[in-house]
Amino acid sequence: MPRRKSETLLPLEIEILDAALAMLPSGQATFHGFGLAQTMRVGSASRSLTAHGTLYKALGRLEEFGLLTSRWEDATVAEGRPRRRLYELTSQGAGVAQRGPAGRTTGPARRVAAEPA
């Protein structure tokens, strides 16, 4: 398998940004991993998502790049079930998602994270 260039986003990471951006107009600014996976499967019949571990690793990388932020949901909301990690698209992440495929895959992901918001 070819090594990933540190300058590009993976197809799964692009799909995550697209799905997060698509949720914004409906007022859903935050999302959790399982809900995102469901949205991705329904909306785009995602083939990149092979396991939830794959998704959470990609979410972590996007957070490292500054394209997403995350926090644990409030304990009071999690009554009766485990707490979930809530993710939110940053303004920088929204900008990357809005650029389209050419702008997301050719620009350095690390440099993207360093751009001013």
C-alpha cells in the first residue's frame, strides 16, 4: 500500500468534512462519531468507512490538523448510556470542505491547519 503524503487529506477525511459541512444548514453543528457514520453511509453510500476504528482515527487526525474540535458531552445528557465525544467543524475545516476536491487534496493538510481562521 502506498504511503500517505503528509500534504494531502485521505478520501475518508474529505468525506467526513463534507458530511460535517452538510449537517450545518440543518442546525446540527456538533455530531458524534456513530451519528456521522450513519449520515455518511446513507448520504453517500460511503465505501471508505470500513470500521468505526477507521472513522475515529480519521476524526483524530482532522482534529490534529485543526479542521475539527471535540469535547465530551455533558454528563447530564448521557444519563443511562455512555458519554459520547462531540465533534464540531472549525471555520478552517469548513473552508477546506468548501474548496472542493482540488483544493482539499493538493494543499498540505498541515499547512491548511496553520492558516489563519
